[in-house]
Amino acid sequence: MKINDDLINRVSEHISTVFGVGYTAHAPGTIGSLFGLLIYMFLKDVNIAIYLCIVFILFVAGVYSSNIMEDVYDTKDPSFIIIDEVVGMLISLAYVPYSPLIAIMGFLLFRIIDIAKLPPLNWLEKMHGGMGIMLDDAVGGLIVNIILQVILR
């Protein structure tokens, strides 16, 4: 049993911290968002169904792994968990035509909305466990996506 628990904890740590990127000393949320932007750059040309499947899988893996990390560290929403920023960034740019300017706008808007935590994000953030960690950034990404869609139309 102990070996299984250790393995699950290690895998969860790698997922939730995006292979340790979340342990950066400064601004892990911003670093996570930049990492999400980098992943977007690799995924921008894939079929939208594949893109959304990847986002969904990352969301589910993020909920599960973040929940475990909260338990392991006995801390609510530790700053080193950045899978939520990665997923939020990917949601921000879904269905948005690629251009460097739009990608940068999406990044800046996502950081502003993520840091401000206006309603309903501040309510979602209060949810316990991995769902609370992931959902506020996913909804923040959705808000940014809507803003970008309005700007582009």
C-alpha cells in the first residue's frame, strides 16, 4: 500500500506542479500561465476537438492531483500548484484565431482576471479540494475567452 500511495503522490505532484515548474521562486501563477501559453503554441493548429479533449483531460487530472496535493501538504490551494493556470490559459485561447497580439492579450487578460478574483471566481475559489483549485481558473479562462470573442467580432 505504501508504495502505491507514494507513487500516486509523486505522479500527482508532477501533474499539479507541471513537472516542478510550479516550484519556481517568483510568481508561480504567472509562470504557470506562461507555460499554458507555451502549450497553446504547440496545440494552436490541432483540430479543435482534440484541443478540447486535451483541455478536459488536463482539467480532470488537475482536479485529482490538486486534491491529493492539498491533502499531502495540508494546505488549501498551495501556490506551487499551477496546472489550474495552464488549463485556464488554454481555455482563454480556445476557438480564438491565432496571432501573437491576441495570444499576448489573452495572457494579460487572464493574469488580470486571475489575480483580481472578482465574483464568481472568488466564490469558486472557496470550494474545497481540487475542484475549487481548478474551477476558478477554468471559469476565469472562460471569461477571458468571451472577452476576446467580443473584441474580435
